[in-house]
Amino acid sequence: MGDARRAVPADADELVRLRGLMLAGMSGVPTPPGRWQAVARDNLRTWLAEPDPWLAAFVVDAPDGPSLAACAVGTVERRLGGPDDPSGLVGYVFNVSTDPAYRRRGHSRACVTALLAWFRDRGVRRVDLRASAAGRPLYRALGFRETADPAMRLTFPPEQSFIPLRETGNDLSA
């Protein structure tokens, strides 16, 4: 098992490649290339360079080349606190992926474990994720439990999506 390290902006291309593999694995069809990749790369380069990050990625380098074997990416969401967690900080893991050539070697476990430590260091008490069937055994082994919370989603029409944050004038660091 390789050691996980904190991702840097130069890892953005590989993180996007691994995200495409994860999305394909979850949907069962290849992820089409497109503008999403350039937007994701640009956003990752910016977000991974922030001095007080709200997003982190942990990666394991491929042992035989310049690529990445695996990654885990997550964010700290700021919500209004409640009785069980006054801080309102919630971790969200949204991208765990291992290149097929490096699976079953503990790389995802190393990445997720490092990400969980990063969350703990920031005072996060609850971490959420949506697990694929293949990922559930790992997450259960790390202490995750399924919840009764129903998930709901609203999707805006395409003409309103894929606008890079820097073009909207939104500052997520505020």
C-alpha cells in the first residue's frame, strides 16, 4: 500500500482523469470528454492552492510512472450548527477513485483515511458521502453507517450550469 500525500495543483489533470473513471464506474458507461474537464482542472488548480482550503484531495502516486493510482477528494461544508454539532461543519467526500491497474492494494483506504484526518484537524464531527456498491465495504470498515436521510436533488437546465466560479463573481471564501 502506498502512502497518501496531499494533492497539489499540479495533480489536477490526474484528479480529473480519476474522476472520469469514478463517474464511469458509477453510471456504467464511459464518461464523455468535454468542457467539464477543463472547468474541473481550472477549479482544482485554484482550490488546491488556497491558503485556508475548504477542499482537499489526497492521492497515492502510481508506483511505475508519473500518474496517480488513487485519490479521495472532499470539502468542508459550512452549515448552521445545531444541538448535536454547534460548529455546523460537515465533511463531504465526493470523489474516491482508484485506477483499475492499482485496485485491491489499499490505495483508496490510504487516501480516505488521510482525508478523514484532515477533516478531524478542522473540527469536523460529521462526514457524509454517497457510496457505490463497490465502495460500501471500505466505508463501513472505516466506521461509516447508512442513514435514513432521504436524498433529493434539483438540477438546473444546461444553460445555467458549468459557469466557472471566477466568472460568477462569487467568493466562496467569505
